Amino acid sequence: MDELFRLSRLGRALRPSPIRELFRVAGQPGMISFAGGLPDPDGFPVERFAACASVLRDGGRSVLQYGPSEGHAPLRETLLEMMADRLGYPVRPEELLVTTGSQQAVNLIARVLIDPGDPVLVEGPTYPGTIHTLRNAGARFVAVPCDADGMIVDGLADAVARCEAECGLRPKLLYTIPDFSNPSGACLTLDRRRRLLETAAQLSIPVVEDDPYGQLRYRGEPLPTLKRLAGNAPAVLYVSSFSKILAPGVRVAWAVGSPDVIRAMVLMRQGEDLCTATVTQALVGEYCRRGDLDAHLATILDIYSAKCAAMERALSEHLPEGTAEWRAPDGGFFFWLRMRGRSSRELFDRAIAEGVAFVPGAAFYPSRDEQFGEPAVGDEFARLCFTFADQAAIDEGCRRLARALAPA
């Protein structure tokens, strides 16, 4: 780099996203990708969404102008209605912020709540984008182990005690994906949800609930969000997005929380992007106003449910007996495979040679040098996304994965 431009400490410490780096490999000709957590583009509502461009004809002069930092008013009205239904109480306007994707929402939360060196509680494993965001804010990590039913809540108090003993600080927040976690697909049980809220309240630790997949349930009865269980108490910050239930290209998400935190996030984002793209917000708001979102959700639930079943069937049919363990998810995007005694990073190289890509498990854990307590695990795990490939490709991809898993 030119000596004139000297990177800051943060700039020097930045690391690439492990999943973004995989996109170059996953995009090779003939490659079947289970790597990126991508929706099925054939399920995008292109024609109905395009019809919403009438908002440009009817109100183009305002829609093409800068918008409020809090979000485009018609979309905010729609979101307030949606949240009253999902969260079970009337959300006030000052408790809502529209953001450019949920990644920005989590980033704003981190920027207004975390000082460099602050510890944060995360699930082990958790979404790498959040690890990236929290790391950039200077956070240290306390990874709480998970099983097939989500975070092992009984381990929370011990994890906090270890953290306080090691650094003298209590974790600043707890980040969780209770419904169909990325990467494990686990859904936190109702009992654990209640105990998580009770424990977090006893320890005075706020909870950040990320809910991108909660409406993508293929079997079983829906569970209340943490925010619904907590009501309008300020203990839970709720984040959700249109990326998985409509299309990621719209880059529209939102956060619900106490007015003080939301106001701080608004002020922080004014130094970043001023506001979410008003045109996109207007299109999404019109799409929802027309009632198209519910019909679209029903369509993609059918598509993804069939693909989930196809991957479950293909893994069972093709993987050599005893080489991997998994539990089919009840919703979301992912299968989480455990290959006892095998390195998923080494398996990845063999899988690429066979023409199939996945994400090695270590990407979903903070590295050892940025954690308090026990070092992370993850090398024997692998994440497979079933929503992007078609059913024929899912079957063939699992055949290729089976060849990679076979003894050399």
C-alpha cells in the first residue's frame, strides 16, 4: 500500500469473510454449491415485485429523494403492523428502525453498545457475519455450546463466571438466532427460551435476537420469539429482514428495541449511509401493502420444504454409513453435518475436486485468540445449504460429497 495511506489498527486487523472467500470456488463451472446461504432465485417474485414500480410513477419525486434515517414512512407503517402480529404487542414508532440488511442492524447495535475489549456471548456455532461485525467493534467472545435444541442455556451462568474471572468484565450482550440457527438449523425449545430470558435478566445482560428464518418453518408448531416472550421490556433487541422471505437484493431489514437504543442507532447510521435506499423501501412497502408477501411466503415454504426433504433423503441414501451425523431441520436453510474424527477443511478440498462445495465448520466459531474460556471447536462440522440448488443438483451434490467422504 502507498505509504501515504496508513491503515488504522482496525484496518490492519480486518479479516476476509470466510464464506465470501468461498464464493469464488463455489462459482466454478460445473460446481454444485451448498456453500452460500442463498435463496432460490427461481422463487423470486419478479413480476409481482416489478408491478410495484407504480410507486415511482405515483410518487417518484419524493421516492427518489433522500429519506428519513428512521426509514420510509409507508414501509414503517407496514412493519409496525407486521411486528404487532409477530411480537404480540403494539410496537411504537420510536422503537423501530429500518436498516440496509440485518447485517447493518447488528453492526449499529455493536457500534452503540460495545467498547473495544468488551466480551459478548454468542452461540457456538454462530453466523460468521456477526462474528465479523462484533470483531470489528473490538469485542472478545464467549462461545456458549449448542446442541440439536440450540444454545445450552444451563451453561450461560458458568460462561459468564469464567469471563468475569478471566477479564473482570461481564458480557455486554448476548447474540442469538433462536429459530433455525445459521449454521446448525437448531430451533431453541420453548423451555430454553424462557430460561435464557430469565438467566439474562438475572445477569443483567441484554439479548440481541436475530430472526431471519423464523417464518420459514416446514414442520412443527411455531414458537414465540424471545421478544414476544419478553414483551415491550427493553431486555431484548429484535432484528429481522426481508432477505430470506422476499429477496436479499432488496437489502431491507429492521430492528425493534428500546427508544434510547434505537435513537443511538439512528445517530450512528447518520454517519454511515444517512438512510436506507428510499426506492427499495418504497417498492417493498408497496409489495407488502398489496398483500403479496403472504402468498409469496406460502410459495417458498412449499419449495424449500421439498428441497429440505430432498437433501435429507439424498444424505441418507448416498453418504457411507457412519461417516456423518445430522438432524434434519424443521425450517430455515441449513443442514449441519458432524463427521467425527474428520477435518471438514481437508474434506472441503476433496469435495471441491469432486465438484461440490460446502462451508467448513470452523468458520462459525470465533478464533482461539479472540475468545475467553475454552477454545472453539468446529473442524469436524460442515454446513450445507439446501435452498439454492434444485432437487436434482441436491441429489448429485450429495453423491459427490459421498465420494469425497469415502476412504482414500
